[in-house]
Amino acid sequence: MYGRKKALLCGGLLFFISILYGYAVKLRNALYALRLLRGKRLPVKVISVGNITLGGTGKTPAVIQIAGLLRAHNRRPVVISRGYGRQDESRVTIVSDGRGSLTGPIAGGDEPVLIGAKLSGVPVVAGSDRHGAGMYAVSKFHPDVVVLDDGFQHRRLQRDMDIVLVDATDPFGKGKLFPAGILREPLAALKRSHLVLITGVDRAENTAALKALLEQKTGARVFTSYFSPEDLVDTGMGESRPLSSLRGTTVLAFSGIARPASFTALLRSLGADVASELVYPDHYIYRRSDLAAIFQRAGDIKAALIVTTEKDAVKLKTFKPDGIWALRIDLRVNEEQEWERMILGKEQRA
């Protein structure tokens, strides 16, 4: 899918399936365009954050940034997420009431739990039926705006603003639809977007060309952003240490995210000597045996630090491990003032 491996037979089969998938996507979008399928509205404004590719664009940091921005300007946001990979995705679950987490990643999902942990005063509700979850959140928390996590393809819930994220380092993979590539929809779907946010521009070589291509595909305003590492946080005790502690330090990195190579590259850009890397599936739920293997590997390579992502860290809290650090990052938008004006001001019905 990402083009890292090639197999003639498998590639041909995946391409054939992607053609069928593409027809299904086009049919569904056409039914919505003709209003033969209709979405449901919430009684409050909805800002959707999504993408047209499979994972790895930075939706979770973007949701945190947008909801935090709304909260800082005296809005009352609530975040609605499917909570992919949790035990029962159909169940509506209050992950956070804005004062603290009420459930863990198994019941709430790793991304919703992380969002709740980083956003004080912002409730987080998980449910595969985003309209049902939204209605429950409205009745429970009385928000004035809903931030919909990973909502671009969830057209059953109508929204006032569609924000689409595009990864600058690998925007469209091989340019093929799933499962032959990483595209969830053809690039023409970008016409539905109101804003496009390119992420990771500091790690890409030719952002200008990508921005020009996006402006050809959509009339949406295109913004650029980067991930700003802040510090390291101990996953057990919660103490922090500066990023300077990574410089020249032998590190074991491990992660269960869509694009683990981007995490390793970020650590190396901060001066870490990443001597070994352990990669787990996206949304992986860690067991004690995994921790034992991680510590064993760290001992084998004589690592001075074991570092993981914030998303992985929320799944380790029940173990309270001693000596595993999470790299805390925030998303920063280069065109900050214009971005804030659009998020705070452009909330009229689409």
C-alpha cells in the first residue's frame, strides 16, 4: 500500500479490488451529492478534522490544537471520535468529562484518551455513530461546537467546516486507492474541503509544489504546519526532562503508529542516537510481556533512554513502567493568525 514492497501477483489483486472500491466510493459520494443519501445535523456547529489517506497525517494533534484554540477563546467545544480499535466501538462512551479521563484506551480508544488527557475543560466522547454520540454529548455537556475527529468520510453527520490534513512527506502514497494504495478517496474529493492543512512541512523538500497541486484540486484555503517537540515525559511518574537530554544519547525507540519511521526520524533530528527501533501495529495494546521485551532490548543495546510516542504512552499507564519516556509534541500552524481567524470566525453553514 505504501510502496515499500512489491509483489506482482498481490499487487495486481489489490489493484483490481481498488477499482471496485473506487466505484463504491464514487457511488456513495454521488448519492450524497444528489441528496438521495442525507446526513443528519447536530443542533450545534460541527468542525470535522480528517484526511483522504490512511493514517499518519497528524489528526490527533490537529484536533487537540483546534479544540484547545476554541477553548482558549471562550468557546465550549466537545470532541467526538470513533475511538478506533477500542473494545466496543458501537458503544457511546464518555472518555473525558473535561476534568479528567473516565476510562482507559481499551474502552475509550488510545486517541480519544490522549485527546482527553491533553485538553483540560474539553469533554471527549467516543462512538462509531457520530450523530448519536454528538447528540448525547450535546445533552450531557451543552457545547456550542463539536470537533469531529476523523470525519471527512463520515458524511452521515453534516458539518459546517471540513478540514483535510495532508502529510507533506508522503501526501498520497503511490496515488492509488485502498487497498492498492493509501488513498481513501480520489483527490477530487478535496473539493468538499473548506480548509486544507499540510502537516510536517519542516521534514519535506518541496512543499511549494504540493501546495500548488492542492490549490488546483480545491478552492479551499491551504495552510502549512509542523510538529513541535516540547519535552520528554515519564510514562510512569509524569516528570519531564528537556529535549536536550536526547542529544548524543543512545535511545531505544518503540511505537505502534501508522508511520513509525516519522517518529524515529524526529528523534534523530533532535540529536538522539537511535540504536534500535521496535515497531508494533497501529493502535496496539501492550502487554506485560511486551514491556519485558522492550526492557530486554534496551539492555542488550545499552540504551540510556527508552522513548515512545504520546499515543503509545496512554496505553502504558496501567503498568506504571519506570524508565519509559514519551516525546510530547504540539502542532503549530505557520499562518497562525489567518488559521485562528478561519477556525474561530468561519462557522457558517456549508
